[in-house]
Amino acid sequence: MVDHLIHTFLLLFVAVDPIGVAAMFVGLTQGESVDYRRRMAWRGAGLAALVLVVFALFGDGLLTALHISLPAFRIAGGALLFLLAVDMVFARHSGVRAPTPREQAEAEHRKDISVFPLAIPLIAGPGAITTVLLTAASGHGSWIVTGGLLAVLAVVLLITLASLLTASRIMRLIGETGANVVGRVFGIVLAALAVQFILDGLHTGLAPPAL
């Protein structure tokens, strides 16, 4: 169980990428007051937590209702996470990991960035949602697995909130190049985890039924 929690933490931490989120947060709130940044950070993290908790609690039921098998979702989720990893390795801000240039331009003219693009897709993006759904579905409704997932999710979101509240200091310390280096390292790890998801899905889906 401890190994499962550590694996889930690493996967969620890499998928959310608090350092990368902090770097984009600095760009989105440039020229704004400290109070505004603090308010956006708290609201964005809270809304992202709400979205991810809903998927954690009802993800398994959602897959069942849509008649999607866990192996199929593992393969699809692994492919999506791999695309996210490629963006991270090449320090590319595509629509998979972050808002597109047009969406970002729209966000810069909005006074409230807490919902879009901070909560979605920067924090609760496709990678984080996929990870939560896969972890929840693998527990098959077990409250032990769900409770562990929620605990890990809380830790990752608290780290993300802390990175948002100290985003300016982090960027002064490591700079944009440093943030890209961290993102590339995370991307390599995420790529390996994504491939493992695909292999697990293929192994389970192609395994002969038990007699």
C-alpha cells in the first residue's frame, strides 16, 4: 500500500508540475498586486481540488457508466500522459499542458484567472485528471484506495499552492531556464510512467480470461 501511495504521489506530482505552474502563474499575474496573486492562488488551488476530488470519488462509476474498461482507459490515459511528457521534455506549451497562445491572450485580459487557466488546465489538467481517474478506477471502489488517493492529492495540491504563493521567489531563484530544466526531468519520468500504463493496459486487456 505504501509503494502504491508513493507511486501515485510521484505520478500526480509530475503531472501537475508545481514548478511549471508557478512559472506560468508569474507570467499571468505580471504587474498585479501581492493581494491579487494570493487571492488567485488560493481560489485556483481550491477549484482544482474540487475538480480532482470529484473525479477521485466518481471516476470508477464514470468509466462503468460509459462502458469503458480499465485496460482501455489505461492505454488511452498512457498515450495522453506521453504527449504531456513530450511537451515537458521539449519545454513546449501546447494545449495539452497549458492554454494555447490564443487562450493565454484571452486570459491576460480577464481579471479572474482562478478558474481559467489556473485551475483548469494548469493544475487540474488532462494529466492530473487522467492520473486520478486511473488510480480511482484501479481500486474498484475500495475506500482504502480512495482515501489514500485523496490524501496524496491533498499533499500535491498543498505543494502546488505553496509554489503559487512563492512563485516570484521561485522564479527569481531558478529562473525560466531552471524551470524548464526541472520540467524536462519531470517529463522524462512521466514518459516512462506513461509507457508503463500502456504496457499494463495491453497486458491486462490481452490476457486470456481465467478459467
